[in-house]
Amino acid sequence: MLNRQAIKSKKMKRVNKLENKSVVKNGIGFGSVLAITISWSVNHSILWAIIHGCFSWLYVIYYALTR
């Protein structure tokens, strides 16, 4: 009985780790895409879009505060 509980506990820990990684990965991706889109619509420059994509959420917040 104890082994079954230990196995279930290990499986739940693995599932939680996988869920956390996917949430973080999706959040970072969305922020970068949003920053690149905003940058392209304002500057029409691939170089600036790449730079703003690296800063992602910082640029999005800056844009929101200055517009």
C-alpha cells in the first residue's frame, strides 16, 4: 500500500513540473510575440523588432505607459 502511494506521489510531482514548464514557456513566447508585433507596427524595422522581442514584457509595459 505504501509503495502505491509513493508511486502516485512521484507521478504527481512529475506532472506538476511539466505543467509549470509549459506555463512559463507559453508566457515568455506570448510576451515576445506581442513586443515584436508592437515594435513592427511602430518602427517597421526587423532589427528593432528583434531587440524589443528580447526585452519582451519590458517593452510592452514601456509602450503601454508612453502611449
